Amino acid sequence: MSSKKWVYLATSVMLILGLGFSGCSKKVPETVPPPPQFTETEAAGVTEPLDTEETGIMEGRTSGPMVPVYYEFDSSAIIGEQVQRIEFNAEFLRDNPDIRIRIEGNCDPRGTREYNLALGERRAQAAKRYLVNLGVSPERMNTVSFGAEKLLLYGHDEISYAQNRRSDFVIIN
């Protein structure tokens, strides 16, 4: 074999190996947030709304002592433990007949702007209908959809998405 061919072959092999090693960078593992800490009653499956006056913690943008209602992906159905949360809000509103609220429908950032605005509106309307069925006057409530315009968490993980899929209950008077 001539020396030109050896040089060409050696250069080709080095080029191929160099491209092979540099083109396949290792993926950096994502950091996994620590698991949520549960109280004894939550661990037993009983969830109670936070006492916002005592803790100073408010969920979402909801006015305390009410609590937001969270939704499954691509859904406006109020199901599971969220029923207890909206019933708690209804009880608070029935006990305080002078309070008016705005129900704000929110979505996670997946989906188009138009789709998320429509889904946020369905969520806010579903929460309003539920409260009306529980005895709260519809004249005391209005609704608005923010879609994915007012995110609480900006992560691209299921925890962030789940926190953004909610209806907030904001006192407006």
C-alpha cells in the first residue's frame, strides 16, 4: 500500500472516531425534587385545607381560607379529593354571604394558547357550577380564564404541571 493511501486511511479512521466520540455527549441526569412531606392525616388519606391564618401559606393565588381545586391533565372534572376542597370553599362562602369571588381557571403550559384559554374557562365554569349546586348564589361569582398565562411554577416536570392545573378562588370585595 502506498504511503498516500496509508495517510488517507489513517486520517479517515481518526476523523470517524473523532466524530463518533464527540457527537454522542452524555445526557445530564435531571434533578429529582424531594418527595412531598405529608402530615399524619394526609398519609392516612385524609386531606384537609391548610390553615392559612396559622401558617401564612396560601396555595395558588386563592384567597385564604379557601383552597384551589386541582385538575387532571386535559380535564375540567372535579373528582377525588378535589371534591372535599370545593365543598370546603362552598361552606366558607355559605357562612360568609357578603363575600364575592372570582374563579380563575389555569392550565399548565402544554397546548396552544387558544386551547389553554378554553380549558381554563371550562375549569372555572365547572367550579362555579359545582359551587352553585352546593348552594352558593351564582351572582356572587364571576369567572375568568388565564390559560397558561399566569404560571405558579415554571418547571417542565409533572409537579410543576400539576400545580398549574387549577382553579383559584379570589375574594373581590
